[in-house]
Amino acid sequence: MTDKKLIAVVGATGSQGGGLVRAILADPEQQFAVRALTRDPQSAKAQELAAAGAEVVEADLDDETSVRKAFDGAYGAFVVTNYWVSRTPEEEAARTRAEMELEQAENAARAAKDANVAHVIWSTLEDTRPHFGDDEGVPSVDDGRYKVPHFDAKGEANELFTRYGVPTTFLQTTFYFEAMQQGMGPARNADGNLVLTLPMDDEPLSGIAGEDIGKTALGIFKRGTDFIGSTVSIAGDHLTGAQYAEALTAALGEKVVYKPYTWDEFRRLGFPTAVEVANMFQFYAQDSDRFTGDRDLDLVRELNPELQSFASWLAKHKDEVKAATN
């Protein structure tokens, strides 16, 4: 038996959930025990968490019964949905990704209510639709319901936790620094020069290391009821495109020039989510004062003293970023 409060972590093998599991296990105060929820307990990542001391259980947000069982006895739960999860053609035809997220969030909210979880942290994002309003220059996607579905559906799902009376902290995240390793970082142009093309114009973009989301969630759990019913918006840095390029130049030892796409240029790139991602960057840029202003870095550092700036994150990951430029 243990007197530690149990935290159930959805998405425990992902970036956010995994960061929280590792933060709980590494916490010198050892206030909490952790139950790692995953669809595949036999995966290598799940087995690593088990070896490190986590209780690993099988649960799927599409199966409310499994989540309810996994939440049993938990003081707290961290809930995150994965809009970008790999899906079969049949799954894509059955429901949109936004519908998937809304259904999964409702399953989690009901399960948390039924299990009497005392504190849920719901990893969410702003709904961009109030900002864009009737702007016809920003194309709607997902049958016209959304502007940025992977933001909007999460924002829409906030109400579900409130409706079911779940004691919830709404943790609003932002752009991952890791995107610099996954197609959003500098790339070589025809002349062989490194160019950063984030379509932010001259506005600052809030970014965070994925691992720091989980670490900050632990800081919120440690504060007890302080943030229940509140929205905590987080970031590790607020930098313009030119400042990201300067940091990349210093880390990579090679000049990186910031030459942003316009939003319309980005929409015309033609990859499947180009319109959605362009709309996202337009939201980031047009709403930058509010977006960055809501993300108080001093508060985030208070909750997570190990919070990484972009420069400190780059110091650890410059080789991966450099590899992605070739």
C-alpha cells in the first residue's frame, strides 16, 4: 500500500503524457504514483515506462469502459487526445478527426465523473472560430465546421468537462519546438542556403518543448485545487521568426535566413493539411498579442522550474534539427 495520490495519464507513450509520467517518476518529492494508460501495453515505449516504475494499463479513449476502469481509484487524471494519430481509410471514412476528438473527450469526461476523479487536467487549445468570425479569406475545412480543426475541436470539447461537473484545469498548449525536426524547421533552398519559412510575418510565435507540457502539468497537480476551474496557458518562449532564425544560426553554426511564406502561399503548398496549418499560423499571427499575453512565462517557470527556452532546447537537439535540414 502507498499513501501517494494516484495520477492516471492518458496518452502515456506520447509526448505530453509521457512527459508527465517521467516527471512524476523523477520527482524527488514523490507525492504521486502514476498509472500509464496506453492502447498497447506491450509496445517498447510502454515497457520502458513499466521498467521505470509506472503502472501500465490498457485503455482506449474510444472505449469508455476501459477508461473508466483505468481511472478507478485515481486522485487525478491527465487527458489528451491525438488529432494526428495514424488511422485506417475505414476509420477516416467513419468520422472526421474532429468528431473523433469530441467523442473521446466526452468519454474521458464521463469516465472521470463516474470514477470521482478529484482533478482532471485537460490538454486543450483555443477555438479559433471566434477570432476568425465570418472572414471568407480564411477557408473553412472539415465540411465547413472548423477553421483549424485540431484547435477548434479541443476548444469545443472544453464544455464537456464543465457539463459533466468534472473538476478540471484547462491546460492550453502551443506550437512544439519539436516541429523544427518535423518539417517546420529550416530547409535548403535552390542555392543551398538555409531558410526558415514559418508564415508568421513579423509576429511572435509561442513555442514549447513537448516534455515541458507534462512537467508543467505535474506542477499544476502539486498546487492542489489552485487551478481547478481555471485555464492555464503555457509556453517556453515567445519569439519572432527572425529570432527563431537567429537562435538556429547560433546553434547550427550556419546562417539561417527568415523568409516567411504568406498564408495564401502556404495554403497552396498542396499537402493534405496545408490549408488547416496555414489557418493555424494566421491565427497565431493575427491573435499574437492576446495569445502570447495569455502565456505568462513567469507562471509557467513557477510551475515547471526546468522550463526550456528555445535556445536551451536547441542546445540539446541541434543535431536532430540539423539532420532534418539535409
